[in-house]
Amino acid sequence: MEQQQHEHLRVTRLVQVPYKGEFLPVHAISMGSQSPDAPCLMYVGGVHGLERIGTEVVLSFLHTLIERLEWDHSLISGLEQLRLIFVPALNPVGLVRNTRGNGNGVDLMRNAPIDAVSRPPWLAGGHRLHPSLPWYRGKKDEPMETESQALMQLIRRECFSRPFSLVLDCHSGFGFKDRLWFPYAYSQKPIDHLGEAYALKQLLNNTYPHLDYEIEPQSKSYTAHGDLWDHLYLESLETKSVFLPMTMEMGSWRWVKKNPRQITSMMGLFNPVMPHRLQRVLRRHIVLMEFLIRATRAWEKWLPTGQNRQISYQQAMEHWYGTKPQPTSPITEGGNPHYEPYDTPGSP
């Protein structure tokens, strides 16, 4: 792992992956506080090489912040209480080849060692048939792909030691609406931090009531094997960190509807082709990404604790699952005061 130092930025080469006799790097660009007590916000793109718009959105926002670092004292001072990390192109070989999977044909979001407990959609939910088919998980019991392992190591190092961390992983596809998904994908049971996810949703909706994102557990749309964020979230429950990974699924069907000729190419199915539409998409998500910076930095102001956490959890259960459970919140000795586990229906 190599690092390059700049006044406000640190560029780290996480790993290199082979392609046609060369090696393509996976970089992480970080800025802000290095204090272990500072919250962390991470933007990820390029997990699926076909969905280039995810990388473009992350790079566009990174460019904006770099320009502001030259003159915006409010941004510079705000970064003293926040750590920001960008991984714009996790799957560089897929981006070069315009494929969903990496150089081995593996879908990095189907690659984790976790199986869906309910029947996922055939093929799309992950399979082990052949790497020439999309959504290939990789061979059973083999190590995870190099890119997946690099991201996991970064998350463990940067997020799990902090009191609060949030990830926005940028994708495209699946429908006409822009969605913000949080775990689980492998199961329809609620996550332990469902109340925190609902509090973030309410904070966004109250602050920007005209933003149009469908915020929900991924399992409300479909379940899947091998979801990397499920795997990392479950691992985070063994730590003292509140870790909320979210996937932004940009609704690419709208672009196809406005320009039906896009359906004739795989790239057109997942990316805006017309230049004006690309610019519109790059502008559209800036408000969300700026909001997440402020929400992460001020996490103690809105993250529910104690009785408010129980109330938020019940509201979330009613909103997303149509039920009103009566959770308990025993505080484990030595545990994180912001994480009080519930006895939730369906928990293992």
C-alpha cells in the first residue's frame, strides 16, 4: 500500500489488479481529520464496471471538494471534525472492459461468504454457474476477490475503530426511481441499527423535503447472495462502531425511457448517454452528498439514543415492515453507549 501526501489530501494505492500484462491500481483519496474519534464518511464507485456513472458521480463530487479546499475556509475547518475517503474505481478492470464483473468475471457485490436465507431472483441474486454469466459469485470456499478484500481492509481500518461511520456506494440500474438501500440484502429481517437508518431518513426528508430518494432496506426490492455490505455490517456488530453502509441505486430506466435507443447497448442500459443528461445526473446528487458530510460530522446531534432510539426503531418497523414490536435495549457491559442491541423478531 503506497501513499502520496498533499497539503489536504492523501492518496493511497490500496492494491493493483492485473490486466493484459499490466497492473491497474485501486486508489483511496482521503482528507480531513486523522483522529480516531472523528466520524468517517466514505464514497465508493465503480464496483460494477458497466455502471460508469457511479464513478463519474464520485469523481465529480471529489473534484468539487478539491476546488473548494483552495478557498472555502468553512470546508477546511469542518474537516477538522470529519474524515472523508473516496474510492472512485474499485473495479478498474471492469471499467476498462465495460463489464459488471472484475477481470475474473466475479461480481464484487455477490462475492462475500454470505448466503441469502430466502430465495433470491435466479441469476441476478448471485450464482456459481460460470464467470461468463453476470452476477457470478466466484467459486465456493475460495478467497474473496482482491478488490473486495482491499475494500474490506480499508473499512476495517478506517471505520470500525470510530464511533460512527457511513458509506455511500454509488450504482445505477433497477427502476425509474433513485434509491438509497441499506442492509440487509441476504435477509428480510431488520438490521440492528434500523432506528438509526430511520433517523437519517427523517433528517434528510425534513432538511430537503423535495429530494426524491426511496430509502429502504435492499430486501424490500430483492434479496441476494454474497452482498459485501451485509458481510461488513454483520462484522461491525462485533465492534463498538455504528456503521451504516448505504447503496445509491440511480434509476437508469428513466434515461432509457427518455432515449429508447439506449436499450440497444449494455452501456446505455446503465448510464446516461446524452451529454446534457449526464450533466444533470452529476448535478442531481450533489445536495445528497453535501448533506451526508454535514450529517456525519454532526452525528451526535441526530443519532437516537436511549428511549429515543427505541421510539425510532418502532417507527422504522412500522414504516418499512408494517409492525409495531416492543423492543428491549439491554446495555452490555463495556459496550458502545450509542449501540444498544434489540431483541428483534427474526434475529438469530
